[in-house]
Amino acid sequence: MNRVLLLATTTGYQTRMFAEAASRLGVEVIYATDRCDQLDDPWRDHAIPVRFHEEWRSVDSVLKAIEARPVNAVLAVGDRPTVMAAYVSRLLGLPGHPPEAAAASRDKRLTRDKLKAAALPTPSYITVPIGVDAQSLLERIKFPVVVKPTVLSGSRGVIRADDPLSFATAFDRVRRLLTSTGVRELRDPEADVVQIEEYVPGLEYAIEAVIDNGRLRTLAIFDKPDPLEGPFFEETIYVTPSRATAATLKQIEHAVADAASALGLHHGPIHAECRVNDRGVCVLEVAARPIGGLCAKALRFEHGGMAIGFEEFLLRHAMGDPMRHWRREGRASAVMMIPIPRNGVYRRVDGVEFAQQVDGVDDVQITAKPDQQLLMLPEGASYLGFIFASGETPGEAERAVRDAHARLKFTIDPLLPIAS
């Protein structure tokens, strides 16, 4: 039987979608996830327990666990598993991204270093310890700037500052996030530094692609129609195909290909973010993994009268199937990551059935759970749910998710103060 090793931080939405796609293909998925190794298979998925902060020990555990069940391919879901997945692929002699490239792609400082060394457009930046006095840095920066952690993803901890006061506030906020219990539990040494970089204006795009032995193949370019100008950078809507001009799309593809090459990425899925302004294309990041969470449901591919989801596309690609004839479906699609409007305790949502009746809406999935504590960005790391829509044009798909969102009413109770 064909087998795929899937490394993931948890058994979540996307891992289940991979499992469903693998079942359709007759492929066995072996999971390796960051979980307690003292519990007896709590999720009943027979996953190999790993610790992403104990890389070599975990790699060894994975290799021993799959000795009796050899795998044909290795995939990673999320940022943290990408480096371990790259090491496992190399040691098994399977195609994949080099470990050094995967490590550079998930670290904002290393990414900037690599792009700068390749003479590619990249914002100026400095990286400093979290304990430094913010006021002492003012002579080294030019406003506006963006203050960010080097290791967190999804715009978490990313804050724009336009003057000394907002800079001091942003720096302190990022410092408190990095010293919080949740981040400290990651045991990542890069959690002790903060990056301050030049703010890059312009329209932002997301690019989904695969690299075939060093050659980039773009699968989709997403518009991000909501302005991402700060002070926080919460992503809400992705729409594809992009409405940018053909010339701009070509520039984006070339810029992402150059950035991926500079990082050393060689084979497998990538997810990139860039900004376009009158100076050209500035690539912000190239991750050695596919788009995260449920957003992948916005991508479907067609060939020879068949249609498949993104997870099946990635499984086929990882196992070496020829995928050059598969193209993204002809209809436009959009996904809204439903933002958290305020901090508090989630109670319920009303209007889901009315949102699902909006013309063009394919699905509304609420992922927040009753009594769950919610945090907005920049501290938060989740959404209330997702809205998916399709249409003949990108504009139709975008309007559908916006109209559906307007029909939802969330009840979020305020957090109660803790008595001293």
C-alpha cells in the first residue's frame, strides 16, 4: 500500500481533510503530531508522538516507527513541522525541501537575510532581544515600521508603529506575547527576539504553488481585498483568481520564484505572501508548506472530467503523480476567515441558516466552541469560523462571503476580571 507520512502540530481540520482525501485514493496516512507521549493514543489515530523543539530525537522516533511501514512521501501541515519533515525526507531519500531551506523559510530573520543576500527586494530590518529598551532603538529605525516576532505565524504579534509612542507600545505588547505561557510552551529559542522592519505599503497577495525539482508552478494567486495597513494585520478574505493585471501577475510569479530559489526551496508545496506597489513586488515570506486550516477548501482542481480538492492534489503530487494537466477550477472562489470582533467568551452564533442561503455561498463552518475564550489579534491565534463561496467572477464570490457574514450575529460575553 502507498503510505504518506503527515507531520502536523495537532490533529485538526486540515489533517482530517488529508485523511478523507487519502481514503479516496486508497493511501494510508501515518501521522506524527506534537502530543503527549504518555497517553495511550488519545485521538485513536495511531499517531507517532513528536516534539518539534526536540528535532533530532523526534526524527529518530519517526524513523524507527515507520521501519515496518515504509512511506512513499512526506508532507507537513503548519509551520513548525516543516523542518522535521524536511529532515525525514532527506534521510529517507524522498523528494522534499532541504532542511536548511525549510528552517530559513519559517524564521522571519533568516528569510530577510537570504533575500537580502540574493539582492532581492526586502524591507530593511533589525532583530533585537526582547529585553532591550525600546527607546534605545529609535536612532536605528525610520517610521513607519512593523514590530513582529520571528517565529509566530498568521499575523500573530505583528503591529505597525508610526511614531515613538506607538513603537514603545507595540514593542511592549509583542514582548508580553512572547513571554506568555502559550508561546513559552513552544520552547523555541527564537521566541527571545523581536524583529523591527520597514513597513511596505501596497496591495497584498497570497500565492499557492508547488515546486517540482526547483521549478515553480503557480496554482492560485489570491487577492486580499481588505486593506492590510495596520496597526494590526488580520487577514479576512481571500479571492481567486486575482483581479490584478496580467503583467502584475507575471511579476508576482517571477518574484516568488526568485525568493523560493534564494531560500533554497526545491520540491513540495509553498505558500507565499507579497506586496505590490509602484516600486514592484516585495515578497514578505515563502513558507515550505501549503495554505493552512480550512482555507484550502477554496481550492479545487480539474482534469479529464474529474475534480479533486487541494489535499488530494498535494497527496498525488507528493507521491510523484504527474500533475501538470490539473488546473484550478474555472469558477472564482472566496473564503472569509471570520474575524473575532472583541475579546471575550464565545456563547453562540445566530443566522447561520440565513447566511447559507446567500446566492453563491457554498458553506459556512463555525469552528469556535461554546465557552471558548476568544482573543483578537495581535495576541489571538484563531478565527470564529470560515465562509466559502463561488461565482462566475471574483467580485461575485467576494460579495457572497461579505453578504453571508452580515447575516451572522455572534454572542460573545466579556471576560470577567480575576479577583486578587
